Amino acid sequence: MAWTQDEINGVYSKVMQKATTDEEFRKELLANPNAAISKLTGEALPEDYKIKVLENDPNYTATFVLPNLSSGEVDINELETVAGGLGDCYGDQACGQRAEGNISK
């Protein structure tokens, strides 16, 4: 079963609250995040769901989590979210004017 973003956000919130006050949970979370989270939520995480937990290190001012490396190509799901437009008017300056009814094809 895949988690929705709302479920992930809810679990994240629970984990942060408990890890702030419970030292044993914090140690367990660092050693085996999936087991600790399953124990906290009462639900087994999907087998292929991997979580990496980092403890804040006072020797560093900030921790950066890098985004996924991009190939420069548009993912099909991303493409579907931006697809649309005005028919066959790709790159045609007069397209907007045709859509407004100011000129004919």
C-alpha cells in the first residue's frame, strides 16, 4: 500500500513530536527508522519504502537535503500537468490574437 502525501505528513509530524521528547524512540529511529515508525503508527511500512533519518549535529549550522538529480528531460507525469493550450498555436505570435478574435487563420 502506498502512502498519500497527507499520510506521510501526518507520520512525519508524529515522529518529530516523539523524537523531540523520547530519547529511546530517537535511538531506535536512528538505528532502524522503518521499525520505529511502524511501531509508532501501528502500521507496517511498504517493504520498498526506505527512510533515512539524520540527527541534527550541533557542529554544523545547516543540513542540506539535495533534490533528485535531473536529467533535463520532462517526466511524463510533469508533462501531463502542464499540457494544454490553444490547439495548433505553438510559438505563433498571432495565436493569442486569433484566440481573442482579432485576426483570422
